[in-house]
Amino acid sequence: MVMRFDPFEALLEVQRALENSRDSDWFGRSTTSRGAFPPVNIFQQGHDLVVIAELAGIRKEDLDISIQRNQLRLSGKKTIDYGEQASMHRRERRGADFDRTFNLPIEVNPEGAKAEFGDGILAIFLPRAEQDRPKNIAIA
């Protein structure tokens, strides 16, 4: 099999890498990552946190979610397989590994965490740790 070098494909790879580094929060305070995939929203609902991630085209078997104190790690792989008989005419969708770690604004209880995945959307529900909940102080 002869592989041909395509200079335009090489330039597109450089452009994608620059876009990923620009869109990434790698240098930000709240997130470390390799790229901006998957896009994630994190919000507080009552005392607890909810994380919503867009993961279209990814199987739940290819996802790994872990939580420890106030850090959430979301990693996995996106695979795209057209079979050996396919002739590629244009390729914009790519398979890749991803690994993102988020520093959460509160400490969470990992035993109470749960995740739901459907239609390419991952929802992670993270209950706030009891020792991290605000306490009311009665005035005597």
C-alpha cells in the first residue's frame, strides 16, 4: 500500500491543533484538558452540581468517568470506522481519545454520584458532600 503525503491535509491538521489549543481551558483556573472536546456545561442546582457533556457518536462503553473530592475526570475515545471497502472522499469527522479534568467549586459525595447517557448527551449528577454544605447558625 502506497501512502501519499498531502500537504493540504498537513496544514488542516495544524489548523485543527491550533483551534483546539485556543478553545481549550488548559491555562485556565478551573479546567485542565487536552483540547476542548467534549464541550461541557457545569451548573449548580440547589446544593448539588450537574454536568452536561455533548458526546455525539461515542458509545457509553468507551467512556470513563471518575470523581474524587472536588475533581471530575471525563475520558474516553471516539472511533469512526467505515470499513476497509470504503473510499474516503472527504473526512471532517475524526476519531480521537479525549481526557478532561474539571476542578469543581464544591466538594462532592462520590457515592451519591450518578450518570445518564442518551442521544449523545451525558448528564452527571454530583451531590454536594455533607461536610461541605452550608450550616445555619441560630442566634441566641
